[in-house]
Amino acid sequence: MGEKSKRCQLKRTFIPHGTAMTDNLFVRIVIVAMAGGLGAVLRWGVTRFSQEFFTEHWPLGTLLVNMLGCFCFGLAYETLRHHTSDVSLLRLVIMTGFAGGLTTFSTFAFDTFELALAGGERVSTAGLLKATANVSLHLTLGLTALVAGITLGRSSHPPVTPAELLDCIPEIARYHRIPVADEENALFPWQQAMGLVHPGDDDDIILSELIYSTDDGQPAPIPPGKEFDRISRLLESNQAAFDLADEGVRRGRFQFPELTDFKRAFDGVFGTPYDLMSLSQMLVINVKFKMAAGKWDDAVGELINQLRMGELLCNGDGIITSYMLGVGYRRKGTLGILRLLEEHSVSGTLHRRLSRAVEKSLETEDGLAQSERVDLCCYTIPRFATVDEKADLETLVDQILDMYYDSQTMADLDPEDCADAQISDETRQQRLQTRRQQILEILDGHPCPFDMADTMRVTGSLLAERIEFAELYHREREFGLVEFLAKRTHTFFRDRRLNKATRYWPGSLTPNCSLDHFGDDPQAIASRQFVKSHMPEIDFSELEPATPAQLKQAKTRLRRIKNPLGLILQSALCSIDVRHFVAEHRENLWAIQEKLRSAA
């Protein structure tokens, strides 16, 4: 990449979204001056009209223009607040320029002073009463006009549609669906394969060791004799599922279907997570069985297919959940190939097959950005559109809890998973209700608890930054030191924006805190300790239950900001960062490539 191309790429990355001619300071000054002039002319006209047709003993014109200005301000505020496109220019014209020029505080103050004098040179009792009445009328009628404008704007605004929410998203973050023909889409044979899997018994120790490992961390060998024959028969009963998995790989393309049931979208496409796990486990056992039987050609073919399955899921048009599934498949493929190269020397045909597969994988660009586009435009936006932001606070909180909190628990997946997680459905409901009450307590009396358009605008902007940095991440070695430091600095401030939610909200009330960890009962404490012990490098202090003092402090902080519910949703939607999976995958591929070169 040439220097000019680098500079263009960096310029595109570091210029904020929405930058246009109207962001120029001089242009904005001219716009405000013109709108303010129009408001001032209207104020002069209203004042002149009131002086000619009404009494001159009361400054009715000043009262009328201030009421009209308050009404226009309230109407514009509420109407533009719900608008999904960029309305900063309209806000500047109407609220700052026109309403500012139309209303007048200085004339109001001078009129009040004149009323206090009552035509004389000193303040009289009658004049003081008139001045007090004038101040009271301006405050009362001005606030009434403002509330009337807000009410009218709120009642006249129709529900936001997914298409309108899509207008909030920068172009780089939008998903443009190009349909893949059913006969070319790997999704459909994979769906059939998951319905044909025979996983074996859950308490089968041999299968568990084959799927995971023995105590020393090495792959478990397959016992000879009866156990070997039993596993052979189990794999034969799954041959139809294996053939369908291979058929999906041969098709070479993957695309998620258009979603209708957004809450259960992933389960509706792939079945339950247990089905996915069963297919993956059978594929792992199949590879180990072929290696134990000395069928190296078949084992290499199965490992390459696992790698290709993962890449199709990661690089196709799927949501983030399917991307993470693909990460697991391709990781199993690369680690399996590395283990095979350590245990068996390859040459000739096997060497060439592995070399071609690795080279093809290294040439394939990771599809995380595309998965994030699909997830936002096809999954998140339609869910957002179901929220009624005009509803009362309890209904609003219930809708958001249902979408972004209830689905975060192990209990939401399967009754057996619920038992494994040692959290009953009753406990789960109690924790959810406690979290709901704490959120309602914090937001009680908040003037603007949720703004859908604002939430989507910020989420879209953050996602656009993530996508642009993901593109730069793959070409990091092509940039110089200055550009690299600039990118890292920008990433630091972006991460601070993403962590903004936990600076205002107690961490235990954000969607990122699973209900498994929520509460101060022994089960929740044990769950938090388990997570901390397995990931000591991460600070999990935010998972601790919020104290009454912290809840009170959070309520005070959140009163100062707009859209507090949107703040935690932005954090939930943009917090996933799987770049380390991308780096790990490429490192595994390079390790395979190095071993193949050494073997050659």
C-alpha cells in the first residue's frame, strides 16, 4: 500500500461519521444568524400587532412571543428527538436560531421593570403587583406552552420502523443482503445434519474423554476390543449426519435466513445449542477414531472439513452467535491438524492437501465485520423496533429486560443446563425481579429514560468504528509507527466510551452481568468466585451486588444524562471483541505452515 493510500485510509478512519459541509463553523454561524433573524422579525411583527390592536398598558406582545417560542422549542425538541436521521442542522435552525431570536428575556425584564414603576419614577405597590403578575404569567404560561409543544410532538410521532432505525446507521455498518440460492447455501444440509445426530449416552466416560481429554491434558486413546467396536458402530449411525456436514462444506457458501422470530432467531435456525454441540462432538470423535485406526487420509480430510466449516460460519452472512460457533469449529480443525503433525509424519499427498488448505485459509479475510453488520441490521434493529418508547417506565423496562437480560442466563437455554448451572427457574425469576425493581428505583422520575433513535445512532457509530479498525487490524503491519500509535490511541478512547455504562450504572444491573452471577445468595457468590478463579486477569468487581449507597449514587448520576437505558444497551451491543480469536487462528495456521515446511 502506497503512502497516499495509507493517508486516505487513515483519514477515512479518523474523521467522525456524519462530517459534512454543515459541520463548518462559519456555515453554522451563518445558519444560526439567518434563523435568528427570522425569529427576531416575527417577534417584531407580533409585538407591533399586539400594540395596535390590544392595550398598551400591558406588554402582551412580549408574553405572546415568549409563549410561542417555548411552544416551538418543545415541539421541535420532542419531534427531532425521535427522528432517526441526522437532525443536528434542524435542531440548530429551529431551537437555537429561530426560537432564540423569537423569544426575548431582555424585553421581558425591561417590561417587568416598567410595570413596577407604573408610569412613575419610583416603584409603587400597584406596580409591584403588576410586575409580579407579569413574572408569574411568563413562567406559568411559558412552561405550559413548552409542555404543550412536547405533548403534541409526542402524540403526533408514529412508532419507529426498522427502516427508519436503519437510517441511523452509517453506510459502512449496514448489511446489504445478496440472497444465496438454497442449493448453494451450506445452512440447509447442516440443519438436516443436526437433526440426524446420535450423540450417545451423557454418562459415557469413554466418549467424554474422547471429546475433551484425559487428566494429563493429552488426547484420550480409544480402547481396543469391545469399546473400539462400540464407538465404530456409534459413528456409523452418524454417517448420514457426517455426509450432510461435508455437503455443506462442498457448497462453499453460508447465509443466515431472513429472521422473523428475533428473540429465538438462533434456535430457530440451528436448533438448540445442545444440537450444535452434539454435531461438533461427533465430528471430534470421528477424527480421533480415524487417527486411532491409522486412516490418516480420512483424518486429514475430516480436519480440513472442520476448518472449512468454521471458516464458512465465520466468513458467511451470519449473526455473531454463528460467528462464535465458527470460531469453535475452525479452532478444533487447526488444533487437530497440529496434533496430527506432532504424532504422525506426513508426506506426499497429505502434505500437499494440508499445505493447500492452510494457504487458502490464510488468504481468506475474517468475516467478523460482516457478522456484526448482519447482527445489527437483521437482528438488533428489528428487536429495537418492538420497543414502545412512549410506554410508561415499568412497561419500557419490562420490554428491555425481556430482550437483553432474560436471554443472558443459562436457564434460558435448556432445563438440563439450568440444573447444571445450579440455578432453578424460581431463583432465576426472583433475581430478574430484584434487578427490575432496582432499575425502576434508579430511573424513577427520570425525564428521558430511553431514546431509541439516539441509542441506535451511537450504536451504529461505535460499530462503524469497530468495523474500520477491524479492517486496519488485518493490515497492521503495513502502517508506520505514527499511524499505529494513532490507531491505538483512538482504540483506547473508543473503549472508554464503551465502558461508559459501568461508570453510571452499577455493573450488576447491566446486561453483561448474567443472572447466574446476580445476587448475594450462596449460589450467586459461588458462581462469581468460579468466574474470578478461571479468569484472574479480569476485574470482576462490577459483578458484585450494588449497595443501597451505590444505587442512590447511580440515580443521582443518571439524572444528569439523557437516555440512561440506551447507555447500557449500547454497552451490551458493542462490548463483544473477538479480535484475539482472529489472532489465535492465524497463529495456529502459521504454526501448521511452519511444521509443514520443516517436514518438507
